[in-house]
Amino acid sequence: MSLVRQDILAQRLLDFTVRIITVVNALPKTPVGKHLAAQLLQSGTSPGSNYEEACGAESKPDFVHKMGIVLKELKESVFWLRVIVRSELLPLKRVEPLIRETQELCAIIAKSIKTARRNFQ
């Protein structure tokens, strides 16, 4: 991956993290809201840091592994965002753009993993 693409992706993941924090802060302070907030905060704030770790990977297999973690956490975040909408804790209008961005990030990361696996063999 080129340095320019890395920088753009790193910035998108940073923006994603900030948007997750904003959604978490908007959730109701009910037991369910707090539980979902904790789950989303955990999965939604780790992709950026795991991506930074992947960029500094010690080996090609380490890079693929760390990018796999990024993808896993993004997919989990989509799940929690859908739960929030389905349970009507926040309106779809508020969360849908973040769901779309998460899906786009998943596609980018999945493609990067596929390319890395192909190039590393």
C-alpha cells in the first residue's frame, strides 16, 4: 500500500473513531444504552490503533494478522450500530452514514488483506 493511501486510510480510521465516540456519547444512560455503548466503544475505537500497528508490522504474516483484527473490529462495530438502530436507541438517520462508512472501511481492509496475502506468497 502506498504511503498516500496509508495516510488517507489512517485519517479515515481516526475520523471513524471520533464518530464512534460521538455516537456512544449520544446513547441513553440506561442499562441497555450503557452496555451497547461499552461494546461499541471497545470495537469502534480499536481499528485505527490496530491499523497503525499493522503499518509497523514486523513481518508479512504479522501485517495480515493485524489487518485481520482491524476487519474483525469493524465488522463488530457494524453489528452494534445495527443493534442501536433496531432497538431504536438512536434514529437510523443519525447512524446510517456511520454504518456506510464502516462498510466502506471493511471493503478497503478486506481488499488490502487479499492483496497482501497474494503478494506475500
